[in-house]
Amino acid sequence: MADGEAVIIIKKIKKGGHAHHGGAWKVAYADFVTAMMAFFLLMWLLNATTEVQKRGISDYFSPVAVSTTSGGAGGLLGGRAISSPGAATSRTAVPSVSLKLEPTTGASAGDAEEEGGADDKSGSAQKSVEEAAKAFKEQQELAAKIESDRFDQVEQQIRATIQQTPDLKELEKHLLIDRTPEGMRIQVVDREGRPMFASGSAKLLPRTQKMIALVAAAIRFAPNKVRVSGHTDSQPFRRKDGYSNWELSSDRAQASRRVLVDGGLTPERIASVEGRASRDPLLPDDTRSQRNRRISILLLKKKAEAPAPTAASQSAAPSDVTGKPVGAPAAPSQPPLRKDWTGPRVR
């Protein structure tokens, strides 16, 4: 080292650093946050639940209550029971009292049970009969509504076809459609100077055939049966061979039936064909009027189609002690269906 060079001395002072704290504070902070979250969740549950739900949650976390009372007969062998009915008690159970009622009519306990069972059975049977009668009535009302709607469709179809056909539009005045207790009646009526049949004959005129064929096309798809009847006026008519208005009205009804069948109506749907002569005039005040000469086509309701029960069928049907037939619901009583051959009068 040269004598002229300066000596540089560097002093390093070492200061003591802080000790390392580690990560314990993070664990404490996480526990604090978890506790706060649990606290707010508990407050939310307390506000959102009802008293019954709170009681149920409390009972869920409660220990099973052990009864300290005897569950046996109370004698030497009377032990302890856990939640057994009778003498057992529970902290959450509702107190109740059980009483045994003995019959007071002098009958034995067995008789009382049998009488109660009979009452229950009769009450259930009565309820079943009422429900069956109600269902039967609702079914009848629904069937009647469907049938009425079907009649409306048939009438609308006939009138619409007449309006759209020039050859038939002039015959609209010869057509009368009305409702009777037995169904819907369609009548083809004579008018002054425009008969529908040849005079004194059952031969249909061409316009009459068109009108009846139109009716057949409208009712051929309906399931109802059909009744055809012929009517005349009260003008005396009798040939030498005894042919009268009775035979004339019957022959005209038969001729109309043949046109209906040719128009698509199945023969099985013809319920009856009859001649009424002048017994049911359209104009009662003027029985000699030509408008009384007509053909009536009656589309029968379902209840009018059903034949009346005979005495033999009623005696053969099983019955109960009251004499009522068994096996079918008791239908509500209805007045007998009255036949209306005249309907609304035309003035």
C-alpha cells in the first residue's frame, strides 16, 4: 500500500428487525366472519319462520324425553315405558283424556257395536244412492243438451239448403218445423192451390219428393228414430170399395217412408208409420182447410224411443225388501211423457 493513499473505512450498523408474526390472525378473522354469517343467517331464519316451524325445529334438536311414570299395571311387574301410550308423558305431548262410553240403553257392548255398524252401512248406502241419482240426472241433462243441439243443426241444414236451392225456395212456405215433448217435428203441408199429393191419391208430386228427400238428407246421420204419419182434412172422402181418409192418410205416410229410405235413411230407424186421417187437424177451427193435409216426420228423442217396461220384466227383475229393483241407480221420478200430436197451431 502506498504511503500517500487514504484508508476508507465502511461501518455497517445492523439493526434488529421485528419478529415474524405468522398467519394466526387470518384464522381468527375467518372465524369471526363465519360467526357473523351464522348470526345473520339465524336472524333471517327467526324472521322468516312461523311459531309452529320454530317449535318443530326446537323439538328436532331436543333429546328424546323419557317417561318417568309407570307404563304397566302399576303392580309388581309394572315397569317403565318410553313414549308408550297411556301412562307415558312427554315434554312436547299435548295432554289428553280418554273416556270409555258404555251403552246406556241396557244393551251389551257387542249389541252397540253391531247397531252402530248397521247405521254406518245404511248411511253409506243412502249416500251412494244419492250420488248415483245425482250422476244419473247430470248424465240425462247432458244427453238432452246434446240432442237439442243436434236438432238445431238439422233444422239449420234444412233451411239453409232451401235458401240455396232455387227450385226449393218457393216451397219454404210448405215446411213447418217445431218441437214437441217427443222430439222435433218436420211437416210438409198443403197450401191453397198447391197440393203436395195428387187429389184423392197417395202419389207424391215432384216437389213433394224433393222436399222429403231434403229432409232425409238432413236427418240420415242423426241416431234418433223416426215416426212418419199422414194427415187429411175433414172433407168426406169414400170410394165405392170403402177406401176412406184413413187408408188415404196411411198410404201417403207409406209413400213418404219410401222416399225417406231412398234418400239415405236406414229402414231400422223407422219407428212407426201411421195414418191419422182428420183426427189431428193443423187448424182446429177450420178442419176442412187444405192445410190440414200434411205429412209429419217426427225425429224422436231418446227417452221417447225407449219402450215402457212390461209387467213381466218388472216381476222378473230382482228387488230388495221394499220392492224396488236392485242393480240400477234409482232415477228421480218423472211425469209420464204426454204425446202432443198437434203442436203449435197455425192461424
